[in-house]
Amino acid sequence: MLLRNIFISISLLTLCACNTTELRNYSSNPNDPFEKTNRKIHAFNKHIDETTLKPASKIYGNVIPRPIRLGAANFYENLQEPKRFVNHLGQTEFIKATTDVSRFVINSSVGIFGIFDVASRISLFSDDTEFDETFAYWGLPVGPYLELPFIGPSSIRGSMSMLVDYTLNPMSLLSGPAEGASLITFGALDILNKRHEFGTMVDTILHNSLDSYYSARSTYLQTRINEPPEPMEDNLDLFDPYEDF
């Protein structure tokens, strides 16, 4: 976690340092004064997706049985509940904060450390949120658009939120190399699973559009500057361990 936070901080400082003159010379979008450098980083991220992430996600999705993938995804999502709880409190969404606590307790116990999403079975559904939304709630502007290496679309506010979000992961309570190994392992599995499940949407933006940078930037800024859209419903079926009985 520490290495990731340092990496994000260095990326931000590098972008700001490299673009002092760029602010005066290149700005086709008022929310994107660093467009020239952002496009270079986007090309790098796109190459990484094409050569590494996309093939790896296909192998992961085709080799690992779906119940196991969903169990790993559920486990990772359950670890996000403390973060959601703090953010919902910060947004004065007290009912949602109560739901976050209930989901975490139920799924961590009856759901066997979150492997099974039992809470959703009793209509306690997750409502994802992050510090980016909390900062926006308290009036902090989104700031310039940024494309971060290996991470993708973000902003000054979004990058700040990532640093805070990761401090609320329960695995940060682990000490020594166990913390880093656990965060990297389950974070990587979650990325692979989402890249596989939402592969069509990602391919449309990154590889099937005339200007993938413009498409990625527009998609990101629309959810950060305008009113947030309704929660997106995915096509992941809830895994019922007793469905064969």
C-alpha cells in the first residue's frame, strides 16, 4: 500500500512538473490542461492493456471457474465496506452507512469472510462510493484531468481520494510483507475479473473508438463534473452455493 501511495504521489508531481509550460501552450479542453502529456500516458496504458491486461483477463476468465471468480470478487468487495461506511458518513448518508456496516458483519461471518454475498440475498445491496464523491460533496473541485500510468483516468481530486481510500482497507491492519502481498494479490484478481466481465465496454472505449483518449476522458469527466448517474447494474449473477441441491 505504501509503495502504491508513493507511486501515485510521484506520478502527480511528475505530471505537474512536466506541464508547467504546457499550460500555456496546449489546452484543447478547460478541464484538461495537461492533455499533451496525458495522451502519451494514455497511449502507454492502452499498450499495456492490449499486450498484458486484456490477454491475462481472458485467460483468467476462461480458466478459472466462474463461482471461484465471483467468490474472489465478493471477498474483495467486502473489504471495501469500511471505506464505503466512512464515505457515506462523510456524505451524511446515514442509512447507507448503516447498510455498509450490516453488509460487512453479515458477509464477514455468515458469508465466510465475504466469499458469499449473503447480504444481497436479504436485500441489503451495496452502494459503492469513494472519497472522490465525499470531497465533491464538501465542495472540493475536481481539478485538472489526469491520466495516471497503469491506473488510467483520474484527476487531482480523484488521485487524492485514492490515497485516502487505500488507508481504509482492512488488510492495511496486517504488518510486514503480508499487507502488500494481500493488497496486490486481491487487487490484481479484482482488476482481471472486471476486465473480463466488462471487456466489451472497455474494448469499445479503448480499442474501437476513433479517439480512445477523448472517449475515456469524456466518460470519466461526465461522472465527476455532472450529476452522478444511477448505479450501473452489472450482469454478474449472485453465486448460490446451494443451487445444485
